[in-house]
Amino acid sequence: MNPRRTQEPETVFETAAFDRSATPPRVRKGSAHPLRAPGYARPVPQPVNVWEYEQLAEEKLDENAHAYFAGGAGDEVTMRDNLAAFERRKLRPRVLVDVQSVTTATTVLGTEIGLPILIAPLAMQRMAHPDGELATARAAAAARTIMCLSTAATTRPEEVSAAVPGAARWFQVYVFGDRSKTEELIAEAVENDFSALVLTVDAPYLGRRERDIRIDFKIPEHLTVVGDIFSAKFDAGFSWRDLEWLAGYGLPVIVKGILTAEDAELAFAHGAAAIVVSNHGGRQLDGVQASLDALEEVVAAVDGRAEVLLDGGVRRGTDVLKALALGARAVLIGRAMLWGLAVDGEQGVTRVLELLRKEVELGLALLGCASPADVTRAHVT
Ligand SMILES: Cc1cc2nc3c(=O)[nH]c(=O)nc-3n(C[C@H](O)[C@H](O)[C@H](O)COP(=O)(O)O)c2cc1C
């Protein structure tokens, strides 16, 4: 019997789900996690973890959308390593700590959030579900966390703001060659109470994603991308000095896509309020380090002067704990959220956030920590 059944009474599995000799589900290369997926059959409606959302999303999405969402750059080495890096690190639990009362709440840039997990900027969410970014924004607000809206969203900043008035939200910036396009979007975000600008710095050009090339990826005709990253060119000349222009809007600037101590130092020197250690989910330069492997050197370079966040490969509450132990203030989730959105819109994102929140909560208790703030470097190898 699957022990999870007693813990999660609402979970419904086909009988075959418990038969380890059953035919394993069809797993496409690079989709559901190869180490975790085999051995149990396809779950029916209520997935119990992010991997199962991933499988269901793959079945639900058309091949065009799935290729775009699931793919990485080149050989996808970095994309896979983002996952593997979490497996290489082991937790070091402390026992006989009073954990009768555990909270997952923390703060990021002074904003209180219900769990140390934010929503990463992800392009074209209406391609995953008709409600797109509105569903994500509502689920993020309900979970008391921050959603970062992408420049390449399929919903305007103004509409997102109207859907979740008062909820904390950030706006992700790609700087286009035609700067006026970018300025227009930032102005709309500022007017609509977005509280920080997240500048993505790992994409002077889009990475070469071979799944997209192979399938001849097309934006579905019924969708309009707010900042069209496919037809408009980025400003590949944008450099550190230009950060001051962005800071001129008066919002904290968070620099997303840092992987080295050197760049962390420069980001801080040029006024970054926070840094996101990220390799864009393995979609830009293939062959770079896993985000988790780059985290420690960035945290050491920043030396407490700014908050450091991480994204890339987070699929489990225990992944979040490992990132916290290595010095991240919180993490962002990209695909994990997206699979929930694809499967079940707002409900799916809500459920993914709640599954992860519960995993973090139980993980904290078993690690001997009463809150995210109690997790230290000594809690991971
Ligand atoms: C389908 C997809 C679209 C993305 N679009 C953007 C984007 O518009 N802007 C951005 O800064 N990052 C974008 N990213 C990168 C994410 O913000 C984040 O860095 C990444 O998804 C984290 O890895 P994970 O998917 O393993 O969680 C995108 C990632 C994916 C998978």
C-alpha cells in the first residue's frame, strides 16, 4: 500500500498505481523526471506532486506549446543539471528541536509572503490555459506570494493589476532595441502598482531551443504577446551603466540571471536591490552551472548586502530547503507553476503552491527548523 494514501485521503489513484510491475507511463526525453517517474502508473485527476502535474500537462498541451514550455537550450545539459544539483546536495537534519509550531512565512524585500516561493516570470501563459496570467496572479495572491509578470506576457500589466488589487507583484523587464516599447511597458507597470522591476540579464539574444526549431514553434494566432520577444530585438548593447536608467523609475531593481561572484558584485555596485541566481531554466546558455551550484559563490560575494533569490529546477519542498540553506532568501518557480496552470488553471496553480507549501512545512519540521529563517548553511552538505 502506498503510505501517501493515508496522508492524502483526497488522492485518487487507479489500482494500477500501486502495482510496481505495471507498465511505466510514457515519458518523453527531458520531460517528467527520469529518476522519479518510473514505477507507478499515470495518476488520475488529483496529482500528489509536481512531477505528476508535469505528466498531466504534457498530455494536455498540444505539441507546439509543450515544446516551448518544456524545452531548454542546446543539449539541455544545464536544464537537466538544475534538477540533478538538488539531488547531489543532502540535507543535514537536527533532531529533538521543538517543532510543534512551524511557519513557512518569510519576507522578500520587506514584503511578507506566506511561503518562501515566488512565481517566476514566464512568457505566454495563455498558451498554457485560457485564463493565463490572470489565473496565476489570482493563485499567487491567494497563497500570499508575489507573482512576477513577464514582459512577454499575454495579459497586460493593467489587467493583472485589476484582477488582484492590492496583491504584491513585480514586473520583469526585457530591454528592446526600440527602448520606447520597454519604457511604455514599465510606465504601465509603475502606474498599476507593481512594486519592483526584475531585469533579466541573461538574454541579450534568445537561446537556441531545438525543440522549438524542430516543431517550427508558432505563437497561436489568437494570442497577443504584450512585449513580443520573437519579432522585436533585444538591446544587446545594454550594459551595467544602463541599470541606472532603470533605477530612475524609483522602484527596486532586481537583477535576474546572475551566476558568478563577479557579476553579483557589479549588480550590487550598480544599485541592484536583490539578485536572482538563475540560468533561465536552462533556456539560454547551455553548459552553465546549475543555479543551485552557483548560489553559494553569489551569496558569499553579496555578503549580506542584498537578498539573493534562486530559480531553476525547483520541484520539491526539499529543493526549497536546500536553496535556503545555501543562502537564498526564497526561490522562484517557473515550470512547476506552469504545469499546474496547464492542467487546471487557477486551481492548478493554487494546488501546486499548496503542495509545495506543505512540503516546505513538513520539511522544516523534520529538518529541525521552526521557520525559513532557522535554516542555516549547516542544514545541507
Ligand atoms: C516557458 C518559459 C518561459 C519563460 N519566460 C521568461 C520570460 O519571459 N522572462 C524571464 O525573465 N524568464 C523567463 N523564463 C525563465 C523563468 O523565469 C525561470 O528562470 C525558469 O523557468 C526557472 O526554471 P524552472 O522552470 O526549472 O523553475 C521562462 C521559462 C520558461 C520555462
